[in-house]
Amino acid sequence: EIDRVCSDPEITFDQLSQLKYLEYVVKETLRMYPLATLANARRCMRATKIGDYQVEEGVEVMCDTWTLHYDKKIWGEDAEEFKPERWENGEDHFYKGGFIPFGLGPRQCVGMRLAYMEEKLLLSHILRKYDFVPGPKTQTPLKLVGMRTTQPESVWMHLKNRD
């Protein structure tokens, strides 16, 4: 897809918007590995009831992003699998609140679109010249560390020229 769409040395905004499969890969990665899950925490400003639960004013409420992003009722029985194709039919999960790597609603991250654009631009430039290949130190599956934010314990990948 990148070779077909981004044939010029410079990559335009229009070309980035045509990289649909790359967008699916980025979204599926964010679904499986949400980085800043605490961004989905809020302080209750007044006593309220959510479903059967009474929430008092001042209580911190945090959405469990990991469980939400792996919920088989939302994502299907293959929720544990990396499957970018699940995004081909639109973003139904996003609008239902099942995909929240950048939050949701009025407090959604204002940098979300910029982040998507930067990720696609960086990956496009790299993947036009190189393939990522695992090496002897590559961890599969990734071992994640951290509590407030998560990251891989280590990432060892090799870049192979695409000559």
C-alpha cells in the first residue's frame, strides 16, 4: 500500500489519508496496547448514579481501558488476536465507546489526529526503505511494564534494506 500510494520522495497529507491499511494497523496496535490508560480517569463533580452504582462527589472514576479493548462482546471471539482487518468496516467500536486510546467525548485528546498523522508519516518513510525483522533478542509476545503508562520491557527489531 505504501509503495503504491507514496511513490514520490515527499509524502503528502492526501497520500497519508489514502493509507487505509496502515491506519488499521495503527488502530489495532492502540487497541491491543493502549499506552496512557489513566487518561480515561475523571473526578466525579457531583453525586450521581451509573447503572446500579452510586458515585459520590470527589470520587475518582477510572475506565478499565485494557478490559474494554479486549472485551469479546465488543471485538469478537478473536479479541486476543492482532487483526487490523477488523477496522475495514468502519469505526463502529469507536463510536460505541469500545475504543478509547485517546479518551472519548469532550475531553478526548486534542492531539489525536496529529498523533495518527505522525505515526503514519514515520512508518511510511521507514517502510518504504526497510522491513522490520525479528532478531534473537526480540520478545514475542511483548512483555509490558508500568502501571500509569505501559511500555514494552524491551524492543529488539532489525531493519532490513528492501533493495
